[in-house]
Amino acid sequence: MLLAIDVGNTQTVVGLLESNIGGAYGSSSSAIGANGEGRVKGVIRHWRVATVADRTADEYGLLLSELLKLAHLGMDVIEGLAVASSVPQASAALKEAARRYFVKLPFVIIQPGVRSGIPILYDNPKEVGADRVANAVAAYDLYGGPAIVVDLGTATTFDAISVKGEYLGGAITPGVDISLDALFEHAAALRRVELVLPRNVVGKSTVESIQSGVLFGFAGLVDAICRRMEQEIGQATVVATGGLSELLVPLSERIQYREPWLTLHGLRLVFERNVDR
């Protein structure tokens, strides 16, 4: 089994995956609304925890051990670790944790020099976040190209993949939570609200008005950027992932598939491309 770890700025997703699943491009798929799981297979367990930038190697060792215990498993079942991290301190701590607690197991972290299997056509490829690389690798494996990945997390990122499987570039906007934080910080009369779908687009209260503006507004933003990207790369398969995808995908006109574990699948693929079995 592979332990895949996606360290985001706000949350960290840990997945226990079967290895050697292979690609699913061209296989039968689940449409949005059917079960929400898309094409990614072999995710045995998954956990979502808060990202703590200064978490130590020993704390990571304890965290991973306890998560495995929740699945009634020991650390001996792990055959390798794959990591994508947006937090440099976490990258270093996870490397040390792997050295101490997963002795001699293959460890792959997405960084410059690692074989991703996808040409990166950014002006400076080193600027592309590890999670965006993993998402692009996974999307092309599952759906082919052209494709657009919309990752709805701390930031909302858009990544374009060509018909040849090249990473073309993308767009980055503030995420829903960041935007809400800014709104509440600078508008004294507004208070935090639960993000649920309002009864109407025309809100009948301040709470409903905020919910409408945020949810329908971000859905419109997603659709607009995807349409403009398709004017440049051609008609594309649009795939969404990220913690807020379940909430926003049903409101989008352009997103075709939701893949909650897209990044984990990309990590599995990159791991297999860098480890000689």
C-alpha cells in the first residue's frame, strides 16, 4: 500500500492507496451527481487534518501512525510514501519522518528533478506547485486532453493540459475562504455565515445574500475562466477537485466531473514513475 500525502496551505489530505492501479483513461466513468467519486480507484482510506506549518518529524510520525491505527493497520503495511507539499517546512519534516519511521521505504516528493511524466511548459517550471503537477498528471491519465483542472481549495487554481499531455499553464484566484475572510475583516456590519445553498439567488436576508454572492459568484468565475481557457486550448474536459468542490460543482455549467482524490491519484502515478519495483 502507498501512503500519499497532500500538504495544502490550510488542510492536509492523507490517503492510503492501492498501488499499481494503472490509468483509467477511456474506461467507464461516473457522471457528476451519480456518486461523486469519479474515476479514481483504489483509495482504501483517507483523512483530512489541519496543516500545521511547524509540525515536527516526530509529530508527523505519530500522526501517521495514529491514522493507520484508525484503519486497524500498522505501519508495516506501507510500501512507500508519496508527498506533494505547498509548505516548505512540512516537506522537510516529512522527509525526516520518512527516514525515521518508514525506514528504507521508497519516498517520493514532487519537486524539481522528479519524473512526473508530463512536460511543463511554464516559463519557469519550478514555479508550478507540486499539487498542480499531481493534478495535471492525474487528469491526463484519467481523461486525456485537452483538460482543465479546477482545484477549489485555499486558492482556486486552474490548470490546462494539452491533447499531447503537456502542462500548458493556468490561472490562480483567491479561494472562497480567503475571499470571505477579507469580506468580514473589512465590512464591520457583516458576520460569518455557514456556506450552504440559499433558497434563491436573490437573498432575502444578509446571510442569504452572502451565501448567494459567494456560491453563485464563484461558480460564475469558474465557468468564465474555463470558457476563456477553451478559446485558447480547444474544447476540454473540465475536472474539479479540492475541499470545496462538492459544494460548488453542482452550480457550475462547465465542470463535467468531480474527482475528490485527484491529487492522491497523481501522487500514486508520480511515485510509480520514480520507483523501480
